[in-house]
Amino acid sequence: MLLYNTDDWSNFFHYSYNNNVNSSTPTLCIITRIYEPQVSYFPVFALALLHTGLDNIRIYVTNTDRRTDIRQLKQTISFLNKFVSRKDYITFLNLGDPPQRNDDGYVMTNRALSYIYEQNNHSSSSCQYIVVTNGDNFYSQIFGKRILPHMKDGKDMIAWGFVSHHYKPHYKEFINQTNLTVLQIIDDGTGKCTPVAFRAGFAELGSVAYRLAFLKKHNLYFNQPDASYSVSLDGYFVEQAAQRASSSVILKQTLFFHQ
């Protein structure tokens, strides 16, 4: 049996990450929703994100279920931060207890958004872009390399292709005649650009990055007009953001896998 020193592996990840850090590139913050069954998968999610080609990335974890073992979750986060030699790579957001009713985690998601908005008041460099996702999801190794040029370009919304177990796992291509802003799908393989609009019900949580200043300016949260919560809130959020965005892009590549 071979025994490995975890400090050696930590040094490897420390070298791998810190030799790529570039303070001039935008910081991507990942709000990660976790409930009990996802805790054991979370290390796969977190470590894989380090190798997606993004220099500056932070993960903010919010628990969405009262049954989650918070002690185990915090221990996991502590281990991962030590493993990659970054105490601020993953932050657990202590935002109170999740509601007892089933709201698909959106109450805690909104609390996390409020935290990020408030943090941005004190340090605008802490997050320039934000993705809201789940702790059992997985991102392609080329994820960061594909979205980074559009982050540097200041796009309000950056979306990408994904695989999901939900029906209609795609974006609907649609020319929005009432919106003068031209949205485009970019196919990295062919260079083809297609005018599109984001439509509710066709976008998956975790498949869109938003410019934080844009979200904060419009005070966007995962809320429906009647203040109710439903499984379609992710699509509704995308649609509400798209109606206000001045520049958006969809990358026609599969960069995200919804487990």
C-alpha cells in the first residue's frame, strides 16, 4: 500500500494555483448551494474548478437544508482550503437556518446574494462576476478559458451549453424584436453567431455568469412577483436579468454538467 503525505499534495496544488494567479483578471465568485447528500461530492466540484483556466476564483457555500451536517461541511471546507493552500478559496456563509418549508433553496440563495452585494460595497474587487450553482455539479476543464475573454470584455451575462437531467436542457434561439440589444450565440467551432434571447424554462441554474455590478444595480434576486418560490425560478431569474442586460453572449459549447 502506498502512503501519500497530504502536505506534499497541498504543496502541489499551491504551486499549481499560485503560479497562475493574475490580479489583473476578473474574479469569479461561485455561490454554491449545498444540502446533505451533496457534501461528499463537494470536494470533486471544488477541486475541479481550480483547473478550469480561471486565475481568480472564490467559492461561497450556503447550506439549503436543515438536515445537513454543518460540522462535516465546515470540516470539508477547512480541509480543502488547506489542501490548496488558500484560506479564502472556499468560504462558508453562516446565514442562519434554512426555512422549514421546501423552497428549492432559494431563500438561502437570496441571503447569499445579499451578502455578496453588501461585500461589494466595501470591496468591489472581491467579486466581478458571479455564478449560482449546486454543490454536486461539474464544470469542464475549458470552462474558465471560454468565459474569461467575455468577462474581460465586460459582458453583463455569459451563458454556455450544458447537460441536464431536466427536460429542455438548452437555450431557445429567439430574436427579440422589442430589445434593441443584439444577443448572440457564439460557436467556437464554426465562428457562427446567432441572435438569441434568454427564455425562462430554458436555462439551468449554474449555466450563466453575471457581472456583479449589473445584478446589484438592478437589485436582482430569485423572487417571483407574488414572492413565491418554484423550481422554475432559475429560468425566471435569467429572463429578468436578460431584459435589463445591455450585452450578453451564449457560448455554444457544453461547459457544465448538472448531476
